[in-house]
Amino acid sequence: MVAAGCLTAAPASAATCGAGAVNVVAHPDDDFFFVNPAILKDIRAGRCSTTIYVTAADAGGTDAYYQGREVGARAAYAQMAGVASNWTTSRVTFAGKSVVRSELVGRPGVELYFMRLPDGYPEGTGSPRSDYTSLQQLYTGEIPALFTVESSPAQTYTRTELVTSLGELMASASPSVVRSLDHLGDFGDGDHSDHYAVGRLAAEARTLSVPSAGFTGYMGYDSEELPANVVGTDLDAKRAALFAYAAHDSAVCTSVQECAWGAEGAWLQRSYLASGEGAVEPPPSLGINVASRATVTASSQNTETQQTAAKAVDGLVDGWPGDHTAEWATQGEGAGSWLQLTWASPVALNHLVLHDRPNDSDQVTAATITFSDGSTMTAGELENSGAATQVNFTARTTTSVRIDVTAVSGSTANAGLSEVEAFTDGSAPDPEPDPEPQPQPPLGSNVAASAAVTASSQNTETGQTGVKTVDGVIDGYPGDHTAEWATQGEGPGSWLQLTWASPATLTRLVLHDRPNEYDQVTGATIAFTDGSTVNVPALDNAGAAAVVDFPARATTSVRITLTSVSAYTSNAGLSEVQTWTAGSTPDPEPQPEPEPEPEPEPEPEPEPEPEPEPQPEPQPEPALGTNVAPSATATASSENTEHGQTAAKAIDDVIDGYPGDYTAEWASLGERAGAWLQLDWTAPVDLTRVVLHDRPTEWEHVTGATLTFSDGSTVAVPALDNAGGAVAVDFPARSVSWVRITLTSVGEWTGNAGLSEVQAWTAQADVTPAVATAPAPPVPASAARTAVPEAVAPPVTEPTPTPGEAMVHETPADAGREPQGEANVSSGLPALE
């Protein structure tokens, strides 16, 4: 929270805490991705911490966007300090320039300064909002001065004035060290232009104003190519700070699983100096985490929501309000609940790491750990955010570890754990060396075909039903799509179950993924009727066999629950499932003596070949009636009214959009999967086809959607053509008063999902639909830009403004968050900081 009525001019004053650090970064989130955990360690050691944000990180968007990012920065620093986000904000003057200053009420030594110069875009081209000017241009002398993005007060900085202001800001804090971004790399070689410019300017200001302070520049985007060096509690704390910020910036990942999809997850696990040296000490060996080798049981588990005991050892530290399927949750239990890990042979452990469920309400405040030799250890209150709590003890050999929850918070409704790690001594070899390979026991029969098959969903319209997984045919799209099971728009949490009339004793499952390149199962859990579970690794994306062996067990059912899928998956499923019983090794049958070959009989005259059956003539497409979309009222989850990219543009009969006529398309405001568009009619219409056109920009791509009709029926939609071509979705005619198109998955770089055009066709007269396409405005050749290196998202080619012509541009988002590619709420195109 920012104190109201404090934005008045005030003289600069010296920091009241002891010598600490000044951190000079380009954008909110650079400090959390690239400089941390250094800032975290300063704050938690009680040292003074001053951070200066040189740009507004506005991404060429509205004031609301960059102001939201400033709120996020305050929230993150409060989280790092462990106090409420209550700030006193005022204006102070340095070298004649007015700067916004925020001081943390609970920790007065923590200060943030916002200079609000414009975002320069990755290649230094600047945005339309700032007349295509940037810090890079100011640093290199291409422009004499740079305007701030705020109009009150309107300010300009020359290069000299900016260095002087930064120097005075640094001197006011009396730092022992100045940290900034990469001051050694060359513009255009992969990092953001603002990162290079700020690193150089900060180094110059430190030399002039605080030469006795040390200087450290931190590597930006390129750090993802280096080995991970931030681990354990440092990594947990770094993630927690970023997630506190991300709650106020929709373009940044908000969970471990989401960050893992792109470079953001890699940046969180790394911190390197601009020279390429590691910015943190190499982590001590933690030994080997043997938790995943154990069989896991619990006092209770929520199988319906996939919050089972096995999720506590799946290697994913996450849970509700993130990915709830990555945690163990009891069914209404608190104190007295327990989780047990049991190994087939003894393991030598010396510490455990416990992660609580990360939601605000459920917290374990005390636990007892019991080993198979009867010895016990106590664990205190776990971090409520789900960060790591390490429990060290003298090394001991055990076959089991039981964690008994002895106390919980008053708000706890379903105690549980996000993850448990059980480590051996890092100096010792793996306590369970891989044994010599034993010959595989003989298998009996594949009994999958004798089971009844059910699934969380299936595509009956295309014949991709659950029963196809036990039909003995290993195939699927782009081959024979009728030989596979496909869900209707589902990913993690989808399931397939085989049930037998009498128990079957199984020892192996063989799973084949759908063979297309997009839909891939990257993790699953097999659950049996006795409550036991077996984890499944990533399946082969080409549909080859993935064999899962386990000790034989009698069961009447097997449920395969998909726990994770690839980023491009829109309709998870399986091509084939085999369930093998254990067999015996019979004595070989004696081979009979060969019979003497009989004299050859004269060959009979060949029968005449029958005439081939005539192929049926292809049936014509059913005649379509009228496109009734223009007669509907269109509403949406959000729309960009500022740029004219409203819901109504999806039914205007114009198939176009950015980089052509952006006013002819619907674009959401910063939404991805979950965005929706609805057409409502005043009277029922009989529909049989919906035609969808994606936004034609290469960055925005709908990869899956669901059509929901007023009668409650649904139809799955495959990936749309990224260039905006027509994708027709046909279905049996139905009478409806509305249809809702919900986007269920989008491309990795999508920042503002939407649609160029929607047509809703009736099945009446034979009428050929007409398509009206608006021509795209010409793009001057001078507007072209060079591509960004592969490690960074390509910048967007913007048209050059023509004098006298009013133009509205879609503008790319900034930020150190390249993999998400999510633009700010007023734009439609991704760019990176």
C-alpha cells in the first residue's frame, strides 16, 4: 500500500541504515530474475538496500501498466523483508530532477526509486509512445535527450544529467557496493538494450560519485545458457519474491510449473556476473534425493482432485493456488495426519526437506519424524509459502520415514505437503547402486482388451474414444486418428480407467502417447484398487512404447491420471494401453521329428480374381445456410477498446488483423488460456458449423478451444491456423441461443489472445459463404528490423508513422520474461526485457 497524499517535493536525505548496496536496474523484475539472491541476503541480514528503477517498463502501454509493475516491486521487497507491504511514497530531488521514492514502513532501510524513463524495447528501437526513443539511443548519442513517460512533472534527461542524477542517488545511500546489469556485452548481441544501457550508465555514475564502492554487473538473458547455480533455500526465496511481484504483472509466470515452460524458470535458477563468473557460491553437495524411490502411503488423500500421497515425491514443488495436482492433501485432516515413505532396501539419510502446501490457509506448524529404527526427530513450523524447511539429523540407515503432523494453524482445513525430499550424505556413494540387470520375468497376457474403459472425457464425434486405447491398434493422428483416445481440451488431471469384472494380477503397463508432435504426456500416475500408485515418466512423443514395470499386484482397476503435459498440448490422450499379467516359464515343447515332404500335388487352376468393389463416390459437403454471426451480440472476457480490437470485430465480416488492419480483430487485454468470446442471438438458430480465424500475427496463436452451446453440449476445437486461415468445426445441427468459444490453450509467445473472425453457419439452403477481407495497410520498408538472436523473442516490426496520419500501434511488452511473450494489457504483441 502507498501512503496517500505524499507525492510532494522533498529534499533528498541520507539513508538511516548502515552501509549496504545500491541496485540499479532497468525494469521491475530484472532485480528478481538476475540480481537475486544478492538483494535477498542484504535485506535478511539487516543491511540497507536501495534499488533504482531507471525505466518505467511501460512497454509502450498505458500508465496503469507500469504503475502496476511498481506496485509489484513494492510487494516483492516487502515479501523479502518479511513485513507488510506498507510504504511511504514521496517525491525527492536529485541533480534538479524529481524522482519517486518509496520507503518500506516496517523496514526503513529498504528504499525504491522510480525514474520513469521510457521502455526502449529489446533492440533499442523504442515505442510509439516515446516517439521511438530509447536509453540506448541516449547512451550512444543518437538523441540529445530522453523524456520521462509521466506528464506531471514532464522531465527530460540528457546523458550527462542522467549520470549525474544516478550518482547523487548512489551517494545518498553511502553504499559499500553498487550492483547493476550487464555493462560488458555489446548492444544487439542477445540481451535487452535497456539492460546494456543501464549497466554502462550505472558503472559510469559509480566511478564519478562513489568510487570507493565496489561495482558488480549481472548477466541478463544469456545466463540461461550457463549451469544452474541457485538452489535450495536461496532458490525458494528467489521464487517467492518473484511470485509476489508477478501477482501485479500478468506477463510474468506465477508458479514453479508455469515458469518451467520457458527461460524464466532457468533465470530463477541462475545468477551470473557480466564476466560469466557465478554470482553465488557453488552449492554444497546435498547428496542424493531418494524420496522418489519410496512407496508412499498416507492417513488420507484426495484422489478426486489428484492430491494424492505420491504427489509429495513427484519432484514438483507446487500446490494450490498454483498447480493443486502437484501436492498431497488430506481429506479434512489436521493434527494426527501422516505421510510415510518406505524403501525396498535400507537408505542412509542425513536430512529431509519439507515443503508445506503453499496456500494461505493450510499450514503445518509442528511434526514428528519417525524412522524404522524407532528414533524420532521434531520439525517446527513449516514455511506457509511452501518454501523449503530443512530438517538435519545425524546420518542413520532406515527403511522408512513417517511424518506425523502434530500441530496445524487455526485456519487449516486439509493438512498436507507439497513435496518431501529425503537426502543421503553427499560425500557417500549412492546407497542403492544399480544392481546387475536381471533377466525380465516372463510376461503372461495383455488383459487390457477384456477391461471396461472409462475416461474423464473423449471425442465421440471424431471416434477418439477411451475404448480405442485397448483396441490393439497403435496409431493416431496424423495417421489413423480413430485408433486413439483424445480428451476434449484436457491436459493435466485428465484420466483413463480400465476396470475388470474379476481381479487381474498385473506386473507391467505399456503406454503409447498420441503420435502427433503437439500433444505429449510428460508425467502420469497409475493408481490401483489397493490404493498403491506408480509414477510414470514422460512418454515418447512419437507414440513409441513406454514400459512401466512394478511388483505384481492383484487389482480390479487401473487408473492412469495425467499429471503433466507439454506446453503445446491441447487434447491430451493415449494411442494404446497394454496391461500385462505375470507369466510362468514353461518347459520348451519338444520339437516333433520332421515328416517326409509329400510329393507335390499338381497346382490347381487359379480361381478368377473377383472384380474389386467400386469405391463409393465421395459425398458432397452438406449445403450451408446463412452465416448468422453478424446478427448476434458479441461479448468477451476482455477487449481492447483503446485500439478498437473489440468483441464485435470478430463478427464484422472482415477477416484481418495486425500486422494488417488491427481494428478488424478481437484482442483480449493480456489474457491467454481462459479468454472467451460469446455470441448471443435473440431467437434460437440451428447451427452446424463454426468457422474460426486466429489473429494473423505470428506471436498470438490459439492452439485449442472449446465451443459451449446454450443446450450444455460442447465441441472441442483443434489448433487454429497461425496465419489466420479458416478452421471449420463441423458438428450435428443443434438449436441454440448462444455459443461461447473458450480458449483452452495458446502458443508460448501469446500475450493477448483473440480472434480475427468468427462465422456461425446454419444448415439450410445451399449458399456459399462470402468472405470480405480488408486489405492490410502498406508497411514501409524502412520500418523493418533485424531479428533478435534465437535465445530472445524477436522484436515486432512496427510501421513508421506518416506525417499527418494518426496511427495506433500494437506495442510489445517488456520485462525480463521472454518465454511467456505476454504483452501489456493495452497491446497485442510480445517483446522482451
